[in-house]
Amino acid sequence: MPKFVTIACGDRAGSDRPPQPLRDAAHVQDAKLRSEGAVMGIAGTPVQVRNPEARSVETRDGPFMSSALPIAGFAIIEATDLAGAIEKVSLVPCAVAYGVVEVWPLKGTP
């Protein structure tokens, strides 16, 4: 089945805005995705890694990409297609709490 990487962005102010029953349902959706085998995690502090021409490893603390909202977490999910992946993440916490979830197809995976 195709795999997808999801990047969830959101902040505390947005996550507190929806009514509690909707927030609870969003966490149930996260649990459902985990039970289906999704690998999920909360984002930590990133480190950039470069190794120009494999000569010397260079690192820099902090993200390379930027977002208007902080990155909250990542997941690897399976779905039959992109539409199925979108449906699965449309009810997770960041999607319903004024954040955003990016869905990236992983090409070349079984």
C-alpha cells in the first residue's frame, strides 16, 4: 500500500479553539491511525546536515524550511491513494484546530 509522510503544523492557541468534543475526536483519529500502523511523533529541535561532495559534514541547529506555524509533528501513514491519505488526516488535531497538515507521497515505497 502506498505510504505518505505527513507534516503537522499548529500552535497552542489554535489547538485550544475548537470545542472539546471535536478535539477529543481528533485525538481518537490519531489513535486510529496508530492502530493502523502509522508511525507518529512530536517534532523535536531539528538539525540541518550537509556534506558537500562527501568531504566534510556540516551541521546547523534549526530548521531549513520555514512555516507560519510551528511544526508540531510527523507521521508516516498508509492509504490506497492520495485522496485516502487526505481523508485520514483531515480529522487529526492540527487539521481541525486551525493548523495545517501537509501530505507528501513517498515515491518508490512498497
